[in-house]
Amino acid sequence: MFFKSIRFKITILYMAILAVTLTSFSIILYHNVGNGLYGSMDTLLKSKAGGISQAINTYWEAYNLEAGSTSDKTETLRKRRNINFAKIAQRWVKEETTDPQLLDILVQVFDTDGAIIASSKRAQKLTDISRKNFISVLQGRNRFDTVASEEQTGRITLRIYTTPVFENEKVAYIVQVASPLSSIEVALNNIKIAVFILFPITVLLAGLMGVFLAKVTLRPVDNMINTIHQITAENMKLKLSVPDTKDEIQKLAETFNNMLGRLDEAFTSQRQLFEDLSHELKTPLTILKGEFEVILKKMRSQEEYQIILKSALEEINRITSLVQGLLLIAHLDSKEAVPIKNKIDLTALLKDVIDNIDCLAKLKNIEISFEPDGELLFDGDGSQLKTLFLNILDNAIKYTPQSGSIKVSAIKLKENAEIKVVDTGVGMSQEDIKHIFDRFYRIDKSRAGSGFGLGLSIAKSITEAHGGVIEVQSEPSVGTSFKVTLPLSAKSIY
């Protein structure tokens, strides 16, 4: 499982990135150090060649003064093919080999014909200048060459610098200096060995540190997993511990807790629905059972059978109404009951609804007044909207006492249609308002008649299905006001 875990993948990725970074750094370091060492060697050889030519010229000047030379020939002519100059150069080279700074420097001095006129003790390691290179130096060009030389102790590599010495704009002689590159090669090899040894050790240690850091970083996730394993449908109140890390893990925990809260509400609502449904079905089913048991006890007259069957039919109708209401709510909540949009006039629809329900209002001597604000065209489902307003008006009639009144108004407010139903009923408390749209919720079951408490829940679902909002305001013993706001642009939530 570890090799499939996120911490393993993070560690491998971390080690791979580190390996690539160290490899790039090692290559750049090796080349930079090498270039620096070779550059320093070339600078040293240039400096030594310049010092040699200056020292030989000084010796030669001293020799001429001692000899009392008064020749009119130029110094270049006196140096070229001059045996005394060759002796001076050879003597200086032999004396200078005792200088510690020149112990590893090999020196050769050539005349313009390519003949060696002076050389240090170990200069035999140097190869002769090729004709092509010699001509190039005679033309005034400095040369750097790297050559291999065989010795008894083995093969060595030499860095050679060849430069012409000018006098009176002519080449008087050529100085060649060389130094073995063994010290540079040792330094570069040490870098290679250090990188070769330290590279895997560093990557391995980084990997171990990566495992530790990944474990520390993902510890809150492990705690979440342990908590999630304990969460069941019966234990939805359990929440994840939210780490105060201000990062994605904290956001994940908060998001999961929010999801648990929504699931808990859904499960609680579902359990409540089953409990309420069982309670609502229990009464009509008990009545049906009792009536059928009465029928079966003895023979009855036709009139008695009719009375009992009529009562049973009423209970069956109540159960049917309950099931249809629940199915409508379920379809609306699951977005299966998509409103069939048609161009309708809300003013005319409300008038039809009031005409249909006015008979119920007259039974309680309740006056229903309607105050329209002209034509209100709306794209919506006429059947569902009728159910919406019938349920609101039915609720108003139920909770409005004898000789009360209900006022219905419909106005256009900006881009919305606002429909209000205001009654002079018993009103409700603020606690009742919080639950008024819950399924099966009834303020006073003794006054609810044959209702199941689904009407307002259905009304809310239909309103939201049409992209609208339903609100309620109420005051006990004063009355209740329902306000339905529908967008005239008919933006359905589906």
C-alpha cells in the first residue's frame, strides 16, 4: 500500500527533481571549476613567458654592457644566430630552474629558424613545434596547445604556451613554456569522486526526509480517514477535526464537514418524512380497517353498507391525495417535474383560482378581494401555478375565522411579478414561521381539518421550480401575509 500512496509518489517526485537539480548543478560546477583552473593555468603560463623574455633581455643587455659592445647593428640582428645570445639564454634557464615557482614549468627558447637555443632540464617532454604552428608563431600569433607526453611514471598531459618576442617589430626569438595538468586533473577527479559519492547519499537522505515531511504533512489526512471510517448513517453528527493550517487540507476538512451537514439534514428529513408519513397513514388505515371489521361482523342493510363504503372512499381519497402530494414534491425536488412553459397571464390565472375556491370561503362567510395591476404575462406551467396559489388560498381559508377577509394582489415590480395573499386569520409565531414550509407541519392540528400539512411545502417547491421566492410574514391574532415573487423572464431552475 505504501508504494501506491500519495506520500510515496511525492517522495519519488521530490527525489527525481532533486536528482535532476543536483545533476545540473554538478555539471555546471565541474565545467566552471575546470574552466577556472585552465584559465588560471593559461594566465600563469602567459605571465611566465613574459617574465622569461624580460629576464633574458635583461641578461643580454648586461652582457653587452660588460663586453663594451659598440656595434651599429640592431639588437635583432645581433641576437639572431648569435652564439653569445644562445649561451646567455641557456645560462638564465638553468639558473631559473631553482626558482620554486618554475619547478613545474618547462621552458624552451627557439630562434627564428626553429632551432632550440635554450631549454630547461625536463624540456625533453615537449614535442617539437610543427612547421605549420611555427609559421603561425612567426606571423605574430600566440598559441595554446594541450598535448600528451609519455614518461616512465606514465602518461601526462601538458598545457603549452608559445609566444614570439618582438624587437623593432620583428620576431627576435620564440619562448615556449609548458606545465603539466596533473594538479588540475587531480582537482577535477576529486570533484567527480565527491559528486559520485555524495550524489546518491544526498538523494537518499532527501528521500528519507521527504518521507518524513510527507508523513507530517499528510497526518491531518490520516486523522480525517480514521474519522471518516467511524461515520455512519446513524452517526452523521460526527465531524472531522479541522486543522488550523490555512491550506488545502483545512479547506478539504471544512468542505467535507459541510457535506456531512447537508447529508445529515437530508437523512434527518428523510427519517422525519417516513415518521410523518407513517403517522398520517395510520389514521385513515385504522379507520378503513375498523369499518371493514364492522361490516364483516354481521349482515348490514344496504343503507348501512353505503354509509360505510362512502366513509371508506373518503379515507381512500385522503390517502390518494397524500400520495399525489408526496409524488409531486419528490418530482419537484428531484427536478423531474420540469415546468411546461407556456405564455400565461398571471392576473387571469389568479382570477380563475379565486373563482374556484370562493365556494369554500363562502362556507365560512370569508370575503376574498382581488386587486390586479393589469396584465402580467409569464412563461410558466399553468397547472403547477394553479396548484401553488390554490394551496396558499386554501391555507388562508383554513386559518381565517368566520366572517374574516382575504386580500389578493398582483403587481409588476421591476422585472418581477409580486403576488400577495393577506388574511385576517389566527396568525402564527416566529417559531412556526421557521417550519411553515416543512412537510407535514401543521400549526394546530385540531384546526387543520383533513389536511396533511403538504400544501405549503408543495407551494414552495413549485415557486422555486419557476425560479421564484415565497416569503411569509405573520403576527398572532392579526393575520398572515404570503408573498410570491416570480421573475417575468421565467428563469426556471431547471
